[in-house]
Amino acid sequence: MQIQVERGDGNRHGSDIIDPLLTDNAVGTARGTQAINASIGKRVVDANCPLSEYTATGVLAQVASSKEVYRGKITFFAQTVTIDTKNREYYPTSALKIERIL
């Protein structure tokens, strides 16, 4: 099986994958997807926001910061509550790691 690797709208080509042991289309597609994902430049962004509902990892999200708006995949999600025992107040926040393509 020979797999032609194309990115974006098809104008950025990667190295073709030629492997005589790949005989199934589903396996070949998975191999091509893996090759594309491995070659794309990525950056992980740490983000904090007010308490939000649970978001599963692997989900695509649109992020609006003060500088830009972009889409990325959530790779980490945590909720934290900071408790001020003196003033009897609490401050819930959510923390995320978002993987975005450069």
C-alpha cells in the first residue's frame, strides 16, 4: 500500500508512506494520520479561567484571549478551589492545557 500524505487544503505534501505490509485501508488511514500529526508543529498553551463545567480531554475548543482567537485540542483539565479561611471566601478556577497547531 502507498499512502500520499497531504496537509491542510492539499498543497503541503509530506513524504509518501510505502509499506508492503499495510493491506487494510483503515490501518493505512491511521498510519497516514499518525504521520501528519507527528510532523505538524504544535505548542501547548496553559490557560486559566473562572470556574467552568467539566470539559473532556481530546475535545476541540475555541479560545479567545486578549491577543487572539484560536482553536486547539484540550489535553488537560482541572478545577481548583482556593479557600481564604480568614475572610471565609473561596475562589474556584479552571486550568487547561490546550495544544494548538502552529
